[in-house]
Amino acid sequence: MLSRWATTEEVATAAGITGSAVMKWAGKHVLPAYTVIYGGRRGRSARWPLHAVAQASWVRGQLDAGLSFEEIREALERGEFKPGPTSE
């Protein structure tokens, strides 16, 4: 059975960044919104839409190309990032 969500670790790995950087990117609105879940003894964690993994990789590419977070947000608003078929 395929997961319907991605973990923060999966999103971070796709972009080559840390989990805390993923949360900062989300705060800059270059990643999709996440859902906070509570796992008892495991504490609080985030679950992300599946396309967040591909989007994090795309954002990293845009940053590597010299774009600012503001420019990346604008590109997202124009629809320049196209989630793949696993993003449902």
C-alpha cells in the first residue's frame, strides 16, 4: 500500500536540506502546507502532500539557479511547478 503522505525527512532528503530548513521553507511559502499529527509517545510531527518531495527538489534547483525565495513564490503562483501523477 502506498503512503498518501510524505514525511519531513523525505522532503528534506529530496532537497538536500535539514528538517528544520524544510519548516523554514514552508514558512516562506515555497512548499505546500503540511498537517501536524500527534503520535502519542512519538510526539508531534508533520505530514506533507506527496508532491512536496518533488516540489522541494524543484525549489532547490531554483535556488541553485540563483532565484530568491520571493522569485520562487512568484514562479509557483504562475504555475511553473507541475506536480507529478503521484501528488494526489
